[in-house]
Amino acid sequence: MKYKKIFALIISLVLVWGVSITTFAAKEATVYISDVNADPGGAIFIPIQIKNNPGIMGFRVTVGYDAKSLIPRAVTRGSVTEIGSFENSVGSSEDTSIDIVWNNTEEVKKDGTLAVVGFTCLSKAKDKINIELSYTQKDTFNEKYEDVVFDCKGGMIDFSGEAVTNERTDKREVTSEDIVLAVEAVQGDPQITPTKAVMDSVNSLLSQITGDPESYFSSPDEITPAYIESTKESFIKDTVNKVEPERVAEIIQNALELTGADSVGSIPEDRKVDFVNNVESGLKEELPDVKELSDYISRDDEVIVLSGLLEEANEEIAKSNSPLAKISGSFSRYRVFWIICVAGVIIILVLIFLIIHGKSRRKNKNHSNRKK
């Protein structure tokens, strides 16, 4: 009887431990889109926000929209997703939804904005249209790879002119990508001299993207230089994010060999055009929609940008090859496997314990019977 009680206690503890890994792993956060106002024919950036965040290390959310009223332009990071891998399907998915995927090496627990989705509103847009929001459970988890449940609530874009309150309490810094998006959304050709009206529209869009109500630009003259510098920065980040860093480094090194130079800084003046053209050609094979910097900056500046791109690619390669990154990646990848193994070992030990003590008990009982 004594061993039966011990057995029951141990099995109960194992079961409770196992249930805590699975059943109680699911924690719920509210993910939502607030109602917003927009003008037909204009641009709008809509934040996807999270509250009661229990801690997330990855997610996939899907935004559904009316293709007759909206054209998706871009998706930017929010205050919650400022670091980590951030991908979206704008330009590569069906014309009624956008997938947004984020993951990181550690979880983030703060409330705020997951992403900001940018649309161009068609002039024939209805008075009010709904924006749907859903998520994929298998891609939404915390640092223990436990499911995190998203209670998704869609929103509405109002074109009727009625006042809509978009409650947003978080904000983040303006990035180079934000400036490029806002300027190109307002001013189709960024090389045209901006006016005050353009500046006001750009500031408005930047506020929508970042959540910061303060105006970023105070003079129209600031816009073009900021746009050019931002284009350089976003080109480097975009390329390294979308093309394997090893491939980026290979393309640039191959272009260098064709010029006979050992480094970007030592390229002969008369070979710089060839170098840039060869790099752009190689990148276009990997990324067809890569931006041509020659439309915005001088050839010398373009060489400098490509030198920065090579440095960024080499830094990413070094990070991925570091022993700490490999150990951390392996541990995270096999965390669930090791949890299952530990649970299995505990169960086996319990069974061995019961078998040994069961035999010992029968042996003692037989010995007692012989004495009698």
C-alpha cells in the first residue's frame, strides 16, 4: 500500500508537470486594429497593437483588406518589434491579405505596436471598410516555445469624414525606412522640390507610422537631404535582410575582382562604373525590385554605399558564425525536444524504482512465509 501511494504521488507530479508545459502554456494577448480616418486617394498607415502581452518571441498575423478600396504599400516595424527578424508578404501574396511574420532570439513583454501597415486609398473607396485581423497559432509563441494565444480584433477605415479616435500610447524613433516610405507616399518623384503642404503630409504620415505626434521636419528644405541619406541606409538594411549576407559579400567580391582592385577604396576611377553595374546586376538576380541608387546619388556616393553594404554583410556573417550564436541557436531549436527527454527519463526512473522495490517486497514476503 505504501508503494502504491508513492507511485500515485510521483505519477501525479509528472502529469501536473507535463500539463503545465502544454495545457497551461497557452496565454492570451489582445491584438487589435483601431478605427482610423482616411481620405480617398491619399495614403494611410494603420498600427496593429497588442495589450496584455504575456511575452512573445515570434508571431504570424494576417491582415485582410478590400482590394477594391486599398492598395498595400508597405509594412513597418512597431515599438514591440524594433529588433529581430521582420518579414511581410506585400507584393508577393494574394491581393486581399498580408502576412506579417516576426521572431527574435528572446521574448518581448511590453505592450505597444506590432507593425504598421501602409495603404494607398483608391479614390473610389467606400465610406467605411473593414480591416480583418487573424493569426497563425503554430507561429506564435514565447521564449519557451509555448503557444501564445492572440485574441484578434479587426478595425475600420472611415472615409466619410466622421471623427474617429485612434488611441495609441506608444511611439518609437523615426527610421530611414519610415522617411523613405512617407516621402514616396506623398511625393511620387522625391527629386521634385518639396513644398510646405508636402512637408505637412510627410509629417502626418510619420506620426501615423511611429506614434509620435511631434512634427519631424520643420522646413521643406530638410526633406530631400534626409530622403537621400535614408535611401542609402535603407538600401543597406533592406539588402542584407532580403539576401543572404554570404551571397551579398560574394557578389561584391566578384565585382571587385573584375576591376582588379583588392578593396572598394582602391577601385580605379575609370572602373567604378563597371563595379557598380556589376554589383547592381548581381543583386537584381537575387532581388529583382532592388532600388537603383544611381537615380538618387552620385556614382562616388554609390561606391561608398556598396562599401558599407559589404561591411554590413561581413558583420552579419561574423555574428552567425560566432560560437555563442551557434550554441544559443541549437539550444533554442531543441528546447522542446530536451523537455520531452527529461520527462521520459523521469518516467523511466519511476518505473525502475517501482520494479526494484516490487521485487524486494515479494522477496521479503517469500522469506517471511518460509520462516512460518
